[in-house]
Amino acid sequence: MPNSLYFAHCPERVLPGRIMTEIVDNDRIIGGVTPLAGERARALYATFCKGSLLVTDARTSEMAKLAENSFRDVNIAFANELSVICDRLGIDVWELIELANRHPRVNILQPGPGVGGHCIAVDPWFIVSAAPDEARLIRLAREVNDQKPDFVVEKVVAEASAFRAPRIVALGIAFKADIEDLRESPSRAIVGRLAEKLPEARLLVVEPHIERLPSELESLANVELAELNEAIALADVVLILVDHQLFKQLDPKALTGKVVVDTKGLLR
């Protein structure tokens, strides 16, 4: 029918920083509202996509997107919960994960300060909302990851109590390494909470991928954007929140005599 309008849903599967490459190379799920809409959408994607084009209905394609991100969230939650347990028991979680992953069928992810971004930190809630009584594991994983920033904040507050007016350097507020995206970033939230809990502290944020702080941090009198080496030189407490390549190049000697809270295992 020449004047018909066709609807289809094709969830994105792209990594920030590699969007144009992955939109061409990745397999795509194409969910048509009708079978004909799915085929029309598949034909469109076939003009530029090199990956497999998998046609289904729109409802299943949307659920596939949510399931993919919920799967990742659950696995990250296991790693984050493990890091909290190991902290309580005095065990190096990074060594523990490295040893456990020597098992041929075990692949524990790396813990961090929480989960951010516009997908993994959000999508599981759609499943929970649609099936609240059944989505028990998905909900619990989301709660574990949402609570991890609180754990980090309390740890830094405890370490900073040794200083009268602590100078705290926060390395990174992007939601993942080597990008400028701050959406739903747990690191960004951690800095804001620390500024409120420690009004006497000076918080120096090192984020090489932005030129100015987000408005809610910029408005705080005790938070400022800083350059890496200058900030480290001033620091009493160094809080590693993101494993940017720049931070991986940091000379460990520069941290001598400073309290370090490493949420990414960067200094192992």
C-alpha cells in the first residue's frame, strides 16, 4: 500500500565512543508492530548494517533490550555486593575475583562505585514495573547497585575524619571510562553527597573529558574542577571513581602519604 505507515522497534546496542561503528557491525533485533512492518524495517537496516538482522515482534524486541541490560545489572550487582562483603571481611576483592575467575566457567565482573548511564541504571526498572511480583532478583540487583554509592560515601567520610579540613580529590565523574557522558553517573552523585556531608572539606574533581562541572556541583562552594597533578599534590584523600586511561598513567609515588579509596582496583 503506497500510503501506509509502518512501525517497528529496533533497540540500540551501541557503546559510547563507538556508536557509528557498532550501529553498522552489531547484530540487530527488529520488532515490527506487524510482520510486514518488521520486514520493511529489516530491508532498511540491510542497506547499511553488516550484522545479522533478527526479525520479531515489537513487544519481544523491547523486552530483549531490557533483558540484556538487566542481565548486565544483575552481574554487576554480584560484583558490587562481593566488594562490600570483602571490605567487611578484610579481603582484597580484586585478588579474590582474579582467583575465582580462573575457574573455567566463572567470569565475575569488576566492582565499582555503582552503575550509571542511560540504559543499565534505568532499564531494569521497566521490567520491575511491568511484573513487580515476579522480578524479585532484578529489583534486588538494582537496589544493590543503587546503594553502592552510599557505601563509598561512608567509607570516604570515615577516612576524611582524620583531617580537620580535608582536601578530597575525586578522580572521574563520568559514568564509565574515557567518555564525557555524566548521565546517571554514580561518581557524580558521590561527589555531591560528599560535599553535603563534609561542608568543611574541599573537593577537587578531576574529569579530563569535560570543561565545566554539571550545574548541581558547580553551584557548591566546596567543589571545583581541577587538573590531575595539581589536585593530587594538594590531596589528603584520593578517591578513584573512574578508570580513565589518564588515571592509569598516574605515578603511584605521587600518592605516597595520602589516603586512597580505590573503587575501581586501578592501583592493584
